[in-house]
Amino acid sequence: ALGAAVALALVVIAGALLGPAAQATDFAAKNLAPSWAHPFGTDWMGRDMFLRTLAGLSTSILVGLGAAVASSLIALALASAAALGPRWADGAVSWLTDLMMGIPHIVLLILISYGLDKGFWGVTIGVALTHWPSLARVLRAEILQCRASGFVAVAARLGAGPVSIALRHMAPYVLPQFAVGLVLLFPHAILHEAAITFLGFGLPPEMPAIGIILSEAMGYLSAGMWWLAVFPGAALVACVLLFDSVGAGLRRLVDPASAQE
């Protein structure tokens, strides 16, 4: 898990540093197949696809990071309101959760992103507003279980106030599930960002992103330029698998049954 996290960090840093080089054009080297000089080949403008893929992954990871953090905070706030608030708050949150889970992610994402004029913030807000329901349900169940536990009852009898109980007992109890849920939101956020960008409802064409790269490559696959889609697509899948590896490692770390492995 640590190696996967380091690899993802290196991708983000390299993509940010190589951004200008990824946009550099060289029409004398256009449409080149993969080689030692250009491992992922070049596109119709002579841009190095390896550099473009790194820059695109960096952009997608940053979008996924912002969206996952915002979405997990929304889930925590709503779960806390449902578990600790009055009964009507629990009913309202449950109804909203069921409503959100009943609407296909991609449709809601497109509507929100389009309504916010697309772009970086439109995509990030769209992903954040559509990926919290599953985590909210998990956190609500954890908070309810913590509230019904014996140590919380003992703390209340000893005179601890609601704020003290929440900070000293409930927060440490819920934090592991929150951290794991946050990490596992990353791959979903990245895939959905790439999907709506591919469909033309996400990031603008001038920004390097995997969805844009794949969308542009579709017009050249019939000409035999398979490397324009294969390598960026494989890099996106590898990035998602790395996030899954980080999430699985974090889950093993916080699980009492496997923490000593």
C-alpha cells in the first residue's frame, strides 16, 4: 500500500512538472508509433503521448482528490446529523440517500457539471455531490453503534458532555471507517471524471486529462493509431488499481482482526 501511494504521488508530481512539455508540438514527429524515443508514441500534432498521459493522470488525480475529500466530508456531516440528531433529521437524510442512490451517477454528474458550466470546478463539485451516499450509510451505522456502546454510556454518567463524548470517543471510533471510505472514493471519482470528460461534459479540451486524451483518440483509431487510446486507457486502469491497493492496505491496517499482519 505504501508503494502504491508513493507511485501515485510521483505521478502527480511528474505530471505537474511535465505539463508544458506535454503540450509541446512537433509536426515533424507526428503519428509516430511507440519507440524508445516515444514509449507511448506521438499524436497527430507530434505531442509525446507518454508526457500527455502523465499530465492527464496528474490532472485526474487532483480532481479526484478534491472531489473525494469534499464528498467524504458531506457524508460525515449527514451521517452525524442522522445518527445524533432528531428523528426527522434521520428520516430526511435516509430519504435523500435513497434518492441519490436511485439516480444513475453518470446522469446526475452530467447535469450538475453542465449546470456549472463544466470545467474543473464543475466536474469536481459534480463528483463530490454524487458520491457520498454509500459512505454516509456506513458512517451512520458506525456512529449509532458507538452511541449504543457501554463506554459512551459510562462517559455520560461520569458527567461528560455531548461535545466531549463526540471528540474523545466517537471521532476516534469513526475515523478508521472514514479514512478507508475516503481513499476508496478516489477510484470512483477518477473514473467518473474521465467518463464525463470523454462524453464532452467535463474538463475543457485545453486541459490535459485522460478523458480528453481518449475522446480525441477515438477519431484516429480507424487510421491504425491504436497507441493513442491503449496506453492512456491502461494507465488509467493502473492508477485505479493503485488506489484500490492503498484502500485495501489501509483497511487491513485499521481492522483489529488483521492489524498485526
